[in-house]
Amino acid sequence: MTDFFSSDFTLGILGGGQLGKMMLYETRKFDIKTHVLDPSAQAPCRIACDHFEQGDLMDYDTVYRFGKKTDVLTFEIENVNVDALAALEKEGKKVFPSSETLKNIQNKGIQKQFYKDHKIPTAPFIVYDNKNQLNEAIVRKELHFPFVWKSCTGGYDGKGVSIIRDAEAVIPLPDTACIAEKLVPFKNELAVIVARNVSGAVTTYPVVEMEFHPEANQVEYVICPARIDETVAARARTVATHVSEAFQHVGLLAVELFQTEDDDILVNEVAPRPHNSGHHTIESSYTNQFEQHLRAILDLPLGRTDSKVGGVMVNLVGAEGHTGEVQYQNIESILAMEGVTPHIYGKKETRPFRKMGHVTIVDENLSKARLVAEEVKKTINVISK
């Protein structure tokens, strides 16, 4: 086994945002040397890695040259140059998850077709190359309102997704490759994080339930365990494991799911990295998602995934009408609440709905934790100075 700890072994991380920053908590714990590449000079990772480089994650040469200096390469964001990763792999560089996995996930049209080809349950969909094709399908009545519109590339944190209820709602959509997906009535939005190491050992975390902000289309609360029937939870974990096996991914795979009115489980989309739906694990689980990702990509034994305590996670996003230098109003008040832990991501500038941090609330009583989460949400404000 390679000696990863207190050695010259170098882990490269593409992307220096909050996910990378939280991964670095764990590399510090294990004394693993890290290099990080990010386009922003103010990237949250900058202060915690051993070596920071500023550069474009979509630029072939930048990613290739960065990867050459590392022993194992991983990423905390999907928008990276896949061709550079593939070239590094050809030269024997270890990249986890692989360029092949990322290629099947990066483009939502390819991702949806992958589910269809592998008989993974998902909502019916059609892929369109451009807006003109989409409009023609509406005119020919091949496509009926309402439907869910998704941009094939570039969507994140609720951007690039819209529910289209009439022809007027199509007008502001960008002219880009997209998916039109059937709007499936569902009871719950769920997520399962699957960990798979290089040797193929697989484990899943308990199912979480996600409550969304109605306007921003962003997750407002993540609740673990999900308040669902045990048979539905078992089915969700089985489907998520099937997805992991199909992608043959290494690392973490966050699988977002719909629980339909009939208790069927449909795959919405996946993220091949630590994920917002797993942040609660830092306080509530035996092995948090960031440590588990490291264990998986370094082919170490996977850790326990069960929860020590019930957890609810609240996203801290920039308040509407506030842009500029950030201020966390009333943070002292939430620190006085029992079982409350804020995580501040280190982004100096706030803007409306930008993810600036999260707060985890833990309690043996999940209902109590959920009530405290609402109190936290009402109390703390992410504003500009």
C-alpha cells in the first residue's frame, strides 16, 4: 500500500470551493499532502491546502499540467476538462472518479440516456439539441405542458432547471441543448450517498429527505433519516447501489431520487463527489462523507455509514437584495441553541441565493431538530455590510 500519511504522496483536488475545503479538514486530520486548482484567487480551499494554483478548470493544458504533479487526482465540481483527465489516465495517472464516469454524468442528456440504457428507473424524457427543436416539438404537440426543462450542461444549485407550464415560459429559456422531462407527481425528494472504493467495496448512507425553497429551487433543509417507510428507504438504497454499479464510479456518488405517489423510486440526477445532501454527516454520522470519499479514492477500508444521532442541515444562502462584503447577522444567537453547528465557507462576497455556509442541527428527536432548524433559518441572515 502507498504510504499516504505524513509522506510525499500528493492528492490533487480540482476545484477549491466549500466541498474541497471540507475535504481538506479530513486530509489535515490524516496529514495527507494536497494540491488544489481553482479559477478564483479567493477560493475557500486556499488557506487549508499545501499548494494552491489559480487556473481554469476547463482548460486542457492547465488541468493536464496540474494533474502531472499529483499522485491521485479527484474533483469537487463536475465542470472540469474531461479530455485532460483521460490523457492523464492513459499515462497511468490515477483519477477518481474516472474520466469515463464523469463523461456520462457531466451532460444531463447523456446521463439520462445512460439510465435508460441501464434500465435504471427515471422520469420519461426527450433530448433536444437547441431551443428551435424544442419549440417545433411544442408546435407539433409532441411535447405537452407542463414539463420540466433542464439545460444539458452548466446547471447547478437550481440554475438550469425550470418547470414550463405554458408557451410563454419557453421565451426566456436560453438557446442550448436541453432535456424536456415529464413532470412526475412525487411525495418526496430523497437522496442516497453511495461510497465505492477502488477494490469495488460498496456502502450506502441512510436515505435523506430534501425540502426545497419554492423560488430559488435550492435545497433548504436536508433531514436524516428521511421520514419515510422502511421498505421505501430500502428500495431507495437498492436503486442507488444499482446506479453506482452501472457507473462503476470510485469515490462518492450522490443519487437524487423522487418518491412517487405510488412509492416508486425514480432517479433524478447524480453528482460524483461529496454533496450538499451529505453535509449533516460531519456531525451526525460515524464516518462523514468527506472522510469516506478519501477512503474510497485511496482504496482504504470504507467507514461506518450509520448515524449516531438524527440530523437536519440548513443551507445558509445570501439574502435577497444583498450583494457585497458578507456579514452573518445573529450568528451568536444560533450558537446559543443546543445541538447547532454553523459551517462558514469562507466566501468574502455575498449575493442573492449564493451558498455561503450551512448549519447542522443534531438531536435524538428528529422532530425537535427540524423545529430548531426552522428557528435557525429565521434567526441568521446572510447580508452585505
